[in-house]
Amino acid sequence: MEKRTVLIIDDEADFGLLLKRFFRNLDYTVYITTTLAEGLAMLETMEPDFIFLDNNLPDGMGWKIKEKILKMCPNTHLNLISSDHYMGKTHPSMDILEKPISVDDLNRLFG
């Protein structure tokens, strides 16, 4: 059986490591990128089970490309992440998570 995968697109190193540790404990393969460009380049060659996409990244606003990601990866569940409240259109394959996110929060959602 193929391992499930997670792609984290977030420039906060501590947050990326928290997610990486959590999902590796569940036996997922985890990839981390810190820019939109890196994340989109990875999505050209893979379709992860989950994507965690931060809004405020060094090379742009992550949420502005959510529709593109959902079209590129129709079988992926997209998790939009921000410390700001989000007032946009939602999608059945998308959740919105507000920072700070704890391990307890992750356990409730994915554990």
C-alpha cells in the first residue's frame, strides 16, 4: 500500500516541523516548501492527500491560488491556514484552519 502524503506550503519553520512530526507519526510522507513557487512546482509532479497552504508567504498570498490548486489536484484536501479570519468562498475539498494550531487540534481533525 502506498503511503499517504502531505505537502506543507508555509514559511514558518516551527509550524512546518509541528505538522511534519504529527503526520510522520501517522506514517505519512511529508514534504515542506516555504514559497508558493516551490509548492506549485512540487504539485506539477505529485498529488498529495493533504495540502496545508499558508496565506501570507514571501512570494504572495497563498489563498489567491486556492482555485488553481484545487483544479491541479482534484483528489487532494486543501487546508487553508492563517492567523487572520477568512471571509471567502469555501469548497467541499477545503477546510480553513486558524493559527495557532496545536497538536490537540490536529488530533481532533486527523488523529
